Amino acid sequence: MTTRDEIKARIEQDGIEFLLIQFVDLNGSAKVKMVPAGELDACIDSGAGFAGAALWGLGQGPHDHDMLARVDLDSYTPLPWKPNTARLAGNLYVDDEPHPYCARTNMVRVLDAAREQGFVFNVGMEPEHFLVVRNDDGSISPWDPGGVDHLEKPCYDFRSMAPALDYLQDLTTSLNSLGWGVYQTDHEDGNGQYEVNFDYQDALTTSDRVTFFKMASSQIAAKYGAIATHMPKPFADRTGSGLHVHFHVADAETGGNLFLDESDSRGLGLSQFAYHFLGGVLAHAPALIAVTCPTVNCYKRLKLGSGLQGSRSGFTWTPAFISYGDNNRTQMIRTAGPGHVEDRTVSAGCNPYLGLSAYLAAGLDGVENQIDPGEPNKGNLYEKTLAEIAESGISILPQSLAESLAALKQDEVVQGGLGVIADEFIDVKTRELHSSEQQVTAWEIDRYLTLF
């Protein structure tokens, strides 16, 4: 644990004059107050004050007492693009008590309960995102200053990536100056889409870093005339953006990977513990998807049939089925290597604190109840018909927010991972869904205006 004196010494050494005291709302959006660095003691002891009813999903009305964000000193993060400023993530308090509607506080609750059982949840998340520009008519286009990023299959293409090298190198250098261990960056499958990969950490640290990554990408992209968006599906004909989750559970005492078993009879290098954990995730997947894919837009990534092969590149690279297998990207969960699995359903629109809390609850329910996920799937699920999928016993992921919310309302385990936030989440997302259903889209106008 970082001490108060250690942070004060680092603030002086780093030349920090201002602190951003940060937490997230229900959507995972970063919210901040800026305070002079000399106010650190107050932010540790009492916190920076916020009116909770001004934000989504914080469980407050206009009559409620102030929320106070008390900083976690371990989250100290200088802003590379603003060298006199540092970020400190906070946990919310009301009337001197932890505020249970705080997503970060809820995650601490879930992680502490897991640690009491001897478990640590280690996670890596891959933040895919687009760089876009807004056109005069209000629409958006991929940011393409060189006019060269137009291939149908732009993934890994040098010429398509070259105009973004300054942005990507600026971002990589900035994150590595913070010790994140960025180990690769690439042009993704959509025009104007990029991914930055950084080292595994515990789930809380990774959630803090994903939140900061969104802050950093937005500000560094602006230097180059672009908007960085983590919207899951900004373009109908291009691959959407995921926040793929790589994970394992470790022994809290030794740090050993509890997912690893080189003698696995199924040939994936996974332990019985890992299979039970995956069994829990798959069993609770319909409800879990509501939390990891929490917007109407998310489900445009997860469509069945031709939707799986409906992008300009030929594939969407996202799953539509509740399945696991070997190193096979048509699965919900692929085994990337012995003791190492990846969930490819998680959307860029996910609040990582809520998503990973619910995920851990689902997985540990599988461990507790010894849920067997069945045999791994090794074929190309994109090529199978729905009849073949049904015959194989594989279920379909929810195809809409309405469907996943209905599952969440019936799933006590996933709700338990959210704590009191569950009811607030369901309420906010139900109202969001109803609002979306009342909108008249440009597609409807184009198709129906003169049809009748």
C-alpha cells in the first residue's frame, strides 16, 4: 500500500500542481474534480464532494447528502499530456460510510470476498477504439489524414496504419512512462480502428487503467485532429470495438495460476478449477452479457447469421454463441494458451468495474457448484447453421439489450456481483432501451418516407 508521505514525495518529484479526483458513473465514464495538489490530505481524509443525482446510476436524488470521493493512493497516475497534473481514482463515501452504488467500491467488495476464499482475479483487457472525425452534416468518418485507410481488410496494414503512427507512439510512450508494459499496438479490422495491449494486472488495477486509457486516448487523439471513440459499433459495415478480457484466477498466497494444468485431458492446458469457472460464466452468460454489453449499440456486434460475416473485411470477429473452445476466435471464450483464456464478447462500452465484478461472481459460482462447461468446441461456428448449432447443444447469446436485461432480472448470482447497483442498473438501462425504441432513425426515413 502506498503511503501518504510517499505520494507527497512523488507529487513534489513529478512537479504536480493539480490533482484530478476521479470516479466513474454507471456507464464507466470518468468523472472528476480538479483540486490543487496541496489539498491531497483533504482528499484522503474526507474526499472531494459531488452531487450524486447529477450523474447516472449513483442511487441518489437531489435531496441526498454529498458523495465524497476518497482517493486510493495506489492509483496515482501522472497525466503525460498534462505534466503538472495527476489522476487519483477514488471510492465514494456518503455520511462517512462507503457508498454501495460506487462501481469501484462494489468491485473492492467482490474482490475482497474472493480473496477471503484464497483467490485473486488477474485480468488483461484490450481496448479497441476508433479514431473518427465529424463531418459537416453531423455524421462521422474514419480519421484518415493520408486518404489511404480504405482497404476492405485493413488489419495490420502498414500503409493504413502509417498516418496514425504519431498518435500510437505518443500513446504508447505515455502509457509506458507510467509502467504499464504496453507490448504491442496494431491497426485493427475496421478502417480507423486501433488496439493497444498492455500487461495483466489484478482486476482493480486493470479497471483503473482502462478508465485512464479512455481519458488518455481522448486527449492524445485530439492533438492530431481526431476523436477517439470507444463506442462499440460506430459504423454499420465495419467491425465493432471490443474490450476483450484475458483472465485467470491466482492463488492469493502463492500467486500461482489456478487455471493451469499441463496434463489436461482435454488438451487445452486448463485445470478442473478453470473448467468449473468457465462453466459458471457460460451458465450465467445471458445475464452477464447485460453487464458486459450494456448498450443498445453493443448488440450490433453480436448478431447471428450473415451479421457474423457482415463487415467490409468479411468477418466481425465477434461471437454470437455461448461456447468455449481452443484457440478459436469464433467462440465466446477461446483458450489462448495453457492456463490463459479470453472472452471475446465483452464490449468497448463495458464499465470494467461492473463487468469484471459480475464476471467473477459468475465464475466463482461455477467453482462452488462444480458446473461442467462440457467439451470444448473446435470448429468454425461462423459456418454452422442454426440447426447445426441447436443440434450441438450450443445456446445463442442474447441478441438485444431487452433480452439480456430480462435474463439479468432472473439471475441472482450476477445481480449479487453488482450488489445494490443491480436494481439501479436494470432501471437505467431499461429506460435507455425504451428511449432508443422511440427514436426514428435515418434508415427508417430513407426506407419508408416515400414507400407508402
